[in-house]
Amino acid sequence: MIVIIGLIILVAAVVVGVAGVLSNGGSGHPLTHGFAVFGYHVTGSTGALFLYGIVVGAVAILGFSLLLAGARRTSRRGDAARRGLKRSRSETAAVSKERDDLIDQREAARADRERGGEGPPPQ
């Protein structure tokens, strides 16, 4: 969920930045007249435009950090699941070996009784 939110914020920041740049076409572009980004009219000085750029950059960094945090979290969950699966498989192998040993002991006791020897009582 956090990955999706981070990705949405990152994409929104990129779209706003690209729209702002593309709407300001031309070689010399003073801010003597305003321009609009998604219906929001931007007017003022170059300092104000620089401040808007800082805000958009901060939002983009926030989105990217959320995206990376979500990816790390997903990766950790996958690692834990793989460790659990490996432990489960080793436990299953140990129990299977124990079962096979008990079956071998039972068969040996039956064979011994059939030959006339005294084995442990049947279970």
C-alpha cells in the first residue's frame, strides 16, 4: 500500500514539474506575466518560482522515499517467508528420517520374532 502511495506522489510531482516547464516555453521568459499549471495561475518573481520548484522537489523526494521504504518492507517480508520455508523443510526432513528409522526398527523386530527370537512385545 505504501508503495502505491509513494508512486502516486512521485508521479504527481513529476507531472507538475514537467507541466510547469512545458508551459514556460521560449528563450527569454521573464515572470512579468503569470502562467498557469493545472488551472493554478502562477505570478510573481523568479524567487517565487524557485520556491515552487523547491516544494515540488521536496514532494518528489517524499514520494520516492515512500516508494523505496515500501520496496524494502516487501523485500524483508519475502526474506522472512523464505527463511520460514527453509526451516519448515528441514523440520519435515528430520521428522521423515525419524519416521523411517522407526519403521526400520519395527520391521527388524518383526523379522526377529518370526525367526523365533525374543523381541520386544508388539505395540
